[in-house]
Amino acid sequence: MCGVCFKKDQLSYLVEIGVKDSKKLSAKRRSTLAKLIKDKCHSFKILIVPPAEIDQREEKRITLNKLEELKMAEIIRELKPSSIYIDAVDVNEDRFRDSILNLLDYSPEEIISKHKADDLFPIVSAASIIAKDKRDTLIEEMKEKYGDFGSGYPSDKRTIDFLRKWIKKNKKIPHFARKSWATTKKILEEELSNRKITDFF
């Protein structure tokens, strides 16, 4: 996750360089833009949330959305911007804004909480680009060590095939995968119990 700060009179720079939702950009373009943003911004903060910490949220009985909220607040507390634009992970944008405000140790001038904020505000797109670029880098480093496991997303067949082969061979989930991920749990159950579709008839 990432937060990025720009002086208000510098915000037009983001539009000039073509900043937009990171999901709509190629990895190469994200990399180029991430460097430009980091070079020009006032400050930025990246937080890497490891799989083990995401898994621990179940023990703490907090949702993935709540974990995201806590991490967002951690970034904001460090950067201390006067105006905050944030991608609301709650269905209720105002409730999310108030919840973030309650987690801060200072009083910002404003918090703009919106769904799909990375589509609406270039400053949010900029933070998203830096975060996604960091993820791209980490994924490539892991591929060099563990082999090509695809994107790491559940829609990626290579990711699913890699997980299945790993679990079949090692009889456990790889340490770099989320144990609480429904996809991982499903594959683990299928492979370790050796259940086949015919077992259900």
C-alpha cells in the first residue's frame, strides 16, 4: 500500500505525465510513472503487508477491509497531509472517512473519501501506481527464486496451477502465500484429502 503527498500547486504535474488508474497501465508504464512521481512528490510512504500478517487478521477477528483501513491510517499518520484523498473500502464513504479520522493523531483540513478514487483523483492514482509498481518488483524477485507462478491473482490459471503443484509436492502451502486465501484453502483441501469430483456422488 502507498500514500503520496504533493504540494497543491504541483498537482497538475500528475495530469501532464498521464497518471491514471494503475490497473489500466502496463507494468512498464507503471514503472516509468512511479519513478517520475517519486522524484517530483513532496513525500511518499510504502507499506508492505506480508501474507502472515494478512492471515493473522482472522485471529484478531478483523476483516480485510479493516486491515486496509488500519494500514491507510498508519501511512497518513506518518505523512500528515493537510488534505487527504482516499479510496473508500467501506460501502459507506462517509463512515469510512469518519473511521479514518478517528485513527489519526492530528486534524487534517479535509478527508475526501470516495469509491474508485483512483479513477477520480490523479493523486490517488499516483499512490496506486507506486504501490502496484512495488508489487510488480516483488513478484518478479519471487519468480526468480520460486519459478513462474503468474500474477498471484485468483483469475490467473498459472497461479492456481503453481499453488496446486506446490501443495501436491510439499504437502503444505508455500510460506509466501496467504493461508487465509479461499483459493489456497480450496486447493489444500482438494490435494491433501485427494478428493475427486466422483466422491460427491
